[in-house]
Amino acid sequence: MMTRHQFTPPAAKARLDAIGPRNHLPALLRRALEPGEDFAPIPVPGPDDWLLNHPEEGQSFEAFLRSRPHRPDVNRPKVYLQPLGQFIPSESPSLERLKAFASAFFPLEVNALRVLDIAGSGVTQRQNPYSHNRQLLTTDILALLRRQLPRDAYALLGITMDDLYPDPTWNFVFGQASLRERVGVYSFARYHPRFNREAVNDFHRLLLQRSCKVLAHEMSHMFGIQHCIYFHCLMNGSNHLVESDARPMHLCPVDLRKLQESIGFDVVERYRNLLAFNASVQFLEEAEWLRRRLELITGALR
């Protein structure tokens, strides 16, 4: 049984302090890091939510810098997606669309590798006692991915339609990534509407949206970005599907600054590429947020 902890959302000054000093930054980036009304404070967690069950101190931008995270470089500039097991088109998110999203979210070259068969790989399996579905042990998968890591890879992310668990004492885990070893894995299984018997009109769109969120969340961990306790953010921890669905698809100013520091992208170009992707797959709420954010960043300087 999980132990609950006290958590008080940080005040406005603490949220701004977590972004760090910005006066010396280029004008567009500085404007992109202004919270304004587009970034809500982190919600007060409910009794089953992440922060009442997993105490976290938070990672400011300055703390991120002190951690000396890995960064892409000329020798390891690429991100790879490694599909694990079967990806049946009618029951799985599009690998091409996941690749396109990852390329927009992390402005790096993203490559999708051939599907890797789990059979004979040495990955421990079990039957979940509640769902009765097959589950794969994440620690074994991470060890397998470390052996498969391409020489020019900054990061390698395994993706699977099988359910996952990180330890025999856990029921399941959505995904797991190593902050230092540049490998991670996540499962789409519990994001599929049929897993929870959800009645939805467009389950392919919902599955893709959920999959994009967890892909970006887990891969961000491999850039040294920890869970966010400051704003309502993609990097908030998640204890269950409702909490995961409630997270936005974008990074708050604290975590956007961390990712920009790691990759060095043009923040306006990145937002435009994300807008094009979200509009193309009918993620309308996120597309509207991106349009509004771009207008604020670029329009303020005209």
C-alpha cells in the first residue's frame, strides 16, 4: 500500500525562480519562457495522484545544470525508436506518426528501427494477476537496449504494445527511462481504450495522443529532466490513466528551458513544427494552444 505525503503547490515566486534568470537570453527565447496565462500552476493532487504518493523536491533549471546531464553532440546526435514485439496496424499507433512527433518535439534526427522480437531475448515475462495480460520486466528491457544502443545514438527508446512492470512487487508501470544511460522503454498497452473498456468514437486518435505524451515524457527523462512540481506540465508524474490524460502535451517554461539548453533549438521553429504535426493529426486543443503561444512570442516583438 502506498504511503501518502503532504504536498503544497509552489507559490508564484517559487515557480518563476525555478525558471531561472532570463534577462541575458535572446528576446524570442526570453518571451517563450514567460509563463503568462498559458501555463497553469500544478494542480493540488488528489488522494490517488502521484505527488501524494511519491514525494519529490522538484528540479529547477539551476538544479538541472548542476546535475551535468548528457547532451547530444557531433558523435551522438540521433534519437532511435526501437519497436518491441508486434505492432498490428489496427490496434497500434502509427510508428511513422510517432517518429514525426518525436522529430518535432526533440529537434533532432529521429530514426525508427526494425521491430525486435521479444521471443528468445531473455526478457522476463509474467502474467499480470489482475488483468491476466502478458507483462515484460522493464529492467531486462533496459539491459537489452543498452546492448543495442547504436554508436551514433544520443538515446534509444523502446516502444511496445505489451504491458510492463518494473519490479515483482509492482502491478504495472507505464514506462521507465534511465537518466544517465540514454535508454528507456514505454508501453502503449494501458493507453489503448480497449484495455479499460472505454467507449470512444476515435480510439486511434486517442491512442496516438496518449502515446505521443508518454513518448515525450519518457524521452525527456533521458535529457536529464526530472518530474515537474511547478506547473501543469507534460513532465508531471502520473499515477493512473486519468492523471496522465490530464497532463498537457507541452513543457512548462522550466522544462522547456532545460530541453532548449540541451539541444539548442530555435524555440519558434520548434513550436511551428509541433503546430503542423498537431494540426495534421487533429489534436485540436494542443494546436490552438500552440497558435496562441506563437502569437504571443512573435507578435510581442513586432
